[in-house]
Amino acid sequence: MKPCSLKVFLALALLYTSSVAVAQLQFVDVNSNNNMVRFLDPSSKGKPTSNVSYNDVDGKYLWREEWYPAIVTMKVGKETKLKAARINLYTNDIHFLENGGEMSARTNKVKRITLYSNKPSDSTVVGTFESFVSPGTSSDALFEVMNEGQFRLMKRVSVIVKKEAYDALTNKDRYSFISSTDYFIHNGTTLKPLRSLSKSSVTDAIPEASSGEEWLSSHKNKLKKADDIVEFLNYLNRSK
């Protein structure tokens, strides 16, 4: 039995034989080969309270419900292939399937996550995420890469849990996942927040954007939408 599989087996045995340990401790399996910290029960991670599960919270916390093949590139340069993965925007973790069970891994040591189409023989990239320290904080967060090149639009979706009104019918408090979206320009070295999706915000973040006035005019691009900004950044990247 492989060392990692042995760790998982022993951990599962501990969880099934000790209800006290399950209630008080969260076992993690640290894979020394790729520095990913694996949680045997991802549904227990990030709960708003000790007696509330994901099933008790309304709303969306996953980037997408589907599972996708993925390549995880660590900050140290190593790569890990996952047969089925998805992104948890609430905890900033990556969930994956292993040995018939669902696990999750911290992404603080992750540089890049590339998700591919889950259709056989289709190698299309369906989503790319990179880990950065979120501006104004000291915490790593996952940012969706909207385009490639020197100038990139990065999308950050933050998800929190909000306690709603008490539900007398179920005799429970109600909770909801609430999301907010922010955009940033990555210029190759730093993340610059966009105040809004607008021409003024883009030109403030990228001084070089002033050279694209003619292109914007000829393409009737007002930089009012994320797709418009991506199209303009691709033009700037081609022009360099």
C-alpha cells in the first residue's frame, strides 16, 4: 500500500472508531510530495457554526457544481494531476475525488489550478485560478484568470455566510451564502483593483491603455463589461 493511501486508511479507521475524535478533531493528511493539505471530510470545513452543515445553507458556494480534470501547479513548481476537481469559493479550497470519496485541499501553497473539460477527448480549458494575497488583507485567495498575457483581468468572488431569520416551520435558523465580485488587473507583478468596470478604472490601472483609444473607438468598446475589458487587454498584449 502506498504511503499516502496508508495515511488515508489509518485516518478513516480513526474516524470510524472514535466518535469523540470526530467531534473535536479534524484529521488532515499532509502529502509531502506536493505540500497539499488534504481534509478527509470537506463538508466539515468552514461551517458557520458547529451544528450547521453545507446542506443547511442556501445559495451557491462552488464555482461550478460539475467535476473537472485538473492540473494543480504548486508554488514550488511541482504539478499534481486530479481526475475530478472543483473549486470551493467559500473556503478557497479545491475539492477532489480520491478512492471513491470526496476530499479537499488548502490552496495557500498553490500557484495555479487549471480545469479542463470533463468530456472525453476534449482538452479545452474551462477555468483557470491563481492564488494571490488578496489586496488589503494578509490572506491568500483564489482569483479566476479571465485572459492570459502580461495584462490580465482577474476575477475574485468572495463568499460569506449570512444568518437569516428564524424558520418556525423547521425550528431552525436559516443561513445563506452571499457572494460579491471584484475585478483586478494583474500587470505581471502586482494586482491592481478596479473601482468599477469602466474605462476610467482600466486606464488608472494600466497607464499604457491610453495608447488604445483608436482601437476602442473603432471597436465601439466602452469597457463596461468584463468581456469588453478582456478583449481590450488581449489587444494590448498583442500590441506589445
